[in-house]
Amino acid sequence: MNEKARKLRVLFFIDSVGVAAGTERYVSELVTRLDKTRFDLNLCCMESSPRLTELGSHCSTAVFPIESLYTLNGLRQIQRLRRYINTYAIDIVHTFMPKATMAGVLAAKGSRAAIVTSRRNMGYWATPMYRRVFRYLNRHTDVLLANSERVKQAVVETERVAPEKVVVLYNGVDLNQYGPGSGNPSLPDSLGVPRNAKVVGIVANYRPVKNLKLFLRAAAIVSARVPQAVFLLVGQGPLQAELARTASELGITNKVFFSDGKGAVADYLGRMCIGCLSSESEGFSNALLEYMASGLPVVATDVGGNAEAISHEVNGYLVASVDPESFAAPIIGLLMDEAKRIAMGHRSLERCRANFEIGAAVRRQEEFYTALLESRRRQP
């Protein structure tokens, strides 16, 4: 078959798709939505999961079980992945997450494939050793794909990459899945959320970087001013018991509800009045887009790419301080001014439709892959 006529063969390599977190969900969206008449997709993971099996109906799948790169098995799996890349004549290897990126770049190095690595956070976790490793890997990488301008800036500064080697492609969100009236609005009832309450929500797994204690401390302040407010934490994770103790210490146990991984995010958004994000660090938050798609005003810490989605005092508020009073103030203001809250929510939805609709995001991804391959073919 003519080289230009055949489908482009793209291999996604990620630790796992078994967790319902932002990067994993976005890879799943790409696998299901990329144009199958133009792309032949391969999804490779370091561990198996029911979700990987489900996605097998949209693409070829394979598992390369790597617990540690620094073992004989780790080296064997990298060799297996290299053979896979060569056997299936992969055009583009696109990696996600640090461990998969290290293994994926080492496996693809020297092959015919273009190598793309993703940067989807500000690198808050990175040690000096990690940065040295990534600087080496970047020499063998064609493009680093960032999900916000702030992430690009951080990558250029910390990984010492030329700016032209880092491309920004924003996430997208399915407006049909998260739009007003979607989801199962009765699911919060099973958690005990009162029907007549003003629900202030946060979609975030219960991890330290999400700084959910800031959200709870602000919740106590809001509760004192707006007695009908309740607070819904949609996610799961190891800190739930500790967060429940914090709520008890603050005297708001009866106002705080945890989804503990039950249901889908869309099932809860329809009951929220305001969407919050209290993170210490973000790349470009999928939760913000889900709030916006649901027509919610947003209160978020001014970190990472949040300001690229939220226009301060237009469709939400960006809070520069981690002081609970500062985080609580705009929530109180919105709960006490219904007209303002609704107007900001409308502007959120309009901004999301214009800039972050999933179909447009996937088309940009397709154009990126096509342009990358055309650029490589033009090289002498």
C-alpha cells in the first residue's frame, strides 16, 4: 500500500487506564474518538484492567508488565515493546505519565516512529534525578505535548527544552455527557445529600496535591454564613478517613458528603451550585471543564493552567491565597446572589462550548499527528 494512503499507526503507552483520573480518562477519549478511517490505534499499558479490555473494541491492546524499570524484567519488557513498535510499523509513539514515558522513549529510540511525550502537570512531584533523566529522554523525543501554556512554561524552564519543541493542546470535554440535565441526579440522594440544599462541590481524588483540607476549612466558614449549604467531595482515595476527621473537628460532619468513587462525575454535577478546585498544583484541570460544561460558576486556586479556563470574575473566581477565608469569600458571595451565580454559570458554558468541546479537541489532536508525520517525511 502507498505510504501516504495507509492509516497512521499510533501507539499510546500509559501506566494504566484502570483508574478514573484525568489523564486515564483523556486517553480513553482519544482511543474512542480518533477517526478510525485515518488512524490505526494501539493502546499499551503496564498493567491489565477491565477498562483496557473494554477499549479493546476500539483499538489493539497489549500489556507490558513493568513494576520497576531497573530490573531484568523491566529491561525485558522494554525490549518487548521495541519489538512491538517495529513489528507493527508504528508511526507515532505517544507516552503518558513518567514511568511509561521513560520506558516508551527507551523502547522507541532508534525506531522509525516519531516520539511524543505528554506533560500534563507542573512537575510538582519531580526530583532532581527525574529532571536529569527527562532531559536525556528529551534528546530522543520529537515533540513534548503540554495541556496548558503554564505547563509549557514549566517544562521549558525545568527540563531546559527549546520552546518550539513544546506544543500546547488543550483538553476537551463532552458537552453531551456533562451538559445541564445530564447524569443521574438522584445518585446524591443515596449519599444523604438533602434535596433542598445548596450544594458546593469539588471533583478531585482524595490526594494531598488536591488540598481538600483547604476546601473543608473554607466549607466551615461558608456553612456559618449560609446554613443551607452542604459540601460534596466527588472522588476517592487514601485520604478519605483523614478528611472525614477534619470535617468532624470543624463541626461540619453533617454537611459534608463523600462519593467514595460511587457513580460517575456527571451524576453529581447537576446537583451542584458551584464547582470548586482547591489544588496546590494543576496542569489543566478536567474538573474545571466538567464544571463549565455543566453551567457552573467556578472557584479555584490560581495555579497552573486554571487561569486559561477561568476568567476571573467572568465565569468564576481565581483565588491567589490558600487562606480559607479567601477561598470561602467568593463561594459565599455566589450563594447569596443567585442572579450572579446563574449568570456566571451561563458564561462558563458559553466559554466551554467555544473553546473546549471534545470534538474540536480531538480534531486538533488528529491534525497534530498528521502534521508531525508530514514534517518527518519532508526531512532529508
